[in-house]
Amino acid sequence: MAWIARLRLRMLAWVAAIGLATVATVSFVGLPWIPIVGFAVAFVVGVNKSTRPLERVTCLQCGLDLTEQPIGQYGVACPDCGAISQPLVLTPVDQPAARTDTDQA
């Protein structure tokens, strides 16, 4: 199973477990639901931090950091497993687009 698929499955399991624990606590123990749901939402936001490796160029097959690898025509080739991953290239919003002579009209 690929690294990204394992990460998605793990996050789904955590969110499902938090949801079930919240419902069970509210229904069986009878505690007020507002603080418990608030705690569950805060915990899910904390689980979201486990996707930090996706902020850099990462091999989606094995999870190796590929920031130092050269980007080829089809993406970055992982030196460990050989998988090709396409990096997400973000351009700054405040950077104006290049103007051409046809834009002058």
C-alpha cells in the first residue's frame, strides 16, 4: 500500500474514532454535548497536523523527502522506490502575470 494511501486511511480512522467517542460520551454518560463536541473538533484540527509532510515535495509511494531532487519533465523520480511524483508548484498571489505586447491594447 502506498504511503499516501496509508496516511489517508490513518486519518480516516482517527476522525471516525473521535466521532464515535464523542457520540458515545454524549449518549451513554449524559454529559452536556457542547464542550464535548468542541473538544472533538479541536482534536480533529490537531490530527490535521499529521499531514505536514505534504507541505514539501514528498514521494507519494514511500514518503521520502524529495526537496533536493531535480524536477524532470514528468515530475520527481524517487531514488528509493523509483516512483514519479508531481510536485505542487505554488505561485505567489501578489506576483503579477507577465505582460505581452498584445495586452497593451
